[in-house]
Amino acid sequence: MNSSAKQVSCIILAGGEGRRVHGQDKGLVLFNDRPLIAHAIAAVNKQCDDIVISANRNIESYQQYADTVISDTSDSYRGPLAGIAACLPYCRHEHILVIACDMPALPAMLVERLAADADVYPVCIASVDDHHQLAMIIHHSLLPSIRQSLDNEQLKLITWVRSLPYTTVSFDDMPAAFANLNRL
């Protein structure tokens, strides 16, 4: 484990309605004979020493992949911001990598590249071909900002990101690393 791994938590967003996968729990959908969540864990386990999974069903199944599995407490699906808000209090470090569970090929230097400006910007988000990816490092202190967005029914993650000082980190040199498997 590299030294930065001891200073970064990770939230893996595995909740959601699974509309594009016919209602299945996306994190448990098999890819190359393993659930997508297993691929996500493998991609970040050498980069982060604290992993928290956000899941809104099949909690017991996810507990075999991480000690901390948190369910969004709302009665209705409110998107990734709600999952992040529910998980942030359980993260041990100030910098938190947030990723979606459906990107099985994330690069081994994801945290290193995203964290380069993490002391300057509260959000450092990956992009490929000028499109933001659901892979970013955020600061733990952003929890009140996320809660305010949720209270205002502003549920779009990218709208929240754009409301803050943030930087974009280009991964144009490795677009395949961010291919997400959000359809069967």
C-alpha cells in the first residue's frame, strides 16, 4: 500500500434503482464471473485504506466486501448525493474518493492523480473527453453543503459539484478505464 492510501477513504456508490439493468442491484451484477462491486474494491483497495459502500438493498451481500455498508436513510431514492451524505460520517479521512460501482477498470493511479490538487480544491473530479466521470475526491467538510443541496431538492451530483470550487482532472490518456457498465 502506498503512503497516500493511508490518508484517503473511499465511498463506493452501489445504491440506485437499477433501471438500466432491469431492476437488478447493479453492484451485484456479474462481470467476468465476479460482481461489479468486487471489481470496484479491487481497483481501490491499494489506493485507499478505508472503504465504505453505499447500498440501498442487499446490505448483507455487500458486507462481505467491506466492513462498513451504509444505506441511504430516506424512504425514496434520492441519488448519489444522498448516498454520499449517508456515508461521509463513517469515513475516517479528510479526503474521500467517491466512485460508482459500475466502472470495473479504474486505474491504479486514480487517487494519486485526483489528489494532486485536493489541498487546493474541495472537489477534484475525473473527466474523459470533457465529460465528468463519477470518480472524484471530495473533502469531508463538504457534508453540510451536500445536506443543503438535498434539503433544497437539488439532487443532481454535477450541479452540486459546479456550485463549489472544483478542478477537473483529465484522464483522456486512458478513457477505457472509465467505461461504466450501466446496462446489461
